[in-house]
Amino acid sequence: MRISDIIEDFIKDLFDEKNEAIEIQRNELAERFNCVPSQINYVIATRFKPSQGYYVESRRGGGGHITIRKVNNTQEDYIMHIINHIDKQLTLNEVDILISDFLTYDIINHKEAKLLKVATSDNVLQLPKEIKDQVRARIFKNMLLNLK
């Protein structure tokens, strides 16, 4: 596992059924994982975005206090929230993270996950790099709309 994955898992483990928000200190987390604070920023910026069901509030000073709130809605609300927050482009890595989150929260089953992954894979989207992520985003959004 990469350090980013380990940090992400640790932060997600801080959430439980009762906690809809957690507070962390950037420097304390960096010290715990023996990494630089910018690594913590990277994980939070890429793994805890609104499109993945999280709201992040960050305060400077004092080690960088961060509050992460989990969006708790129905499955349909969650899917619509994701659709509305997907940019005009979506990378393969972002698709993988979203699918992983969907499986974690029982939004989709393994068969649906496999279909989403295959339909948005680089093997299928043999297009110029400039438009590949745009097409991937449109396919992914449309597939999600049909899951409801």
C-alpha cells in the first residue's frame, strides 16, 4: 500500500456511525505517518472532495486544523451529489477512487463496479488525450444516472 492509501484509510477509520465530522491536525498526522504536511494536504485534496461525499474546512495556523464532514444522504441523493460535482473531465484514477467509495458505502455492487470501470477504462477510450477525460466523465455520469 502507498502512504496516501494508508493515510486515507486512517482518516476514514476515524469516522464511525455516529461521527459525521472529524477534526484532525495536519502536523500531528504528518508526524504520525512520518511524512511532510503537504502529503496530508494531497490526500485530503484528492480523496476527500465533495464529489466523493465529503466537505473539508481547513484553518491555517496551529498545525493546520482540518474538519472533514461526511455527506449522509440516501443512495440516490449521494449519486446525484456525485454527478453534480463531477467536473467536465474525470481521470481514470478519480474513477477508481469513486468506484471504491461506492463499494465501501454499498452504493453499487461488484458487478456494477466492474461495468463502470470497464466502460471508462483507457482500453475502451482509445481517444486523443485531450478529450479522453471529457468523454470518460460523460460516460461515467450517464451510467450513474441509470443506476438510480
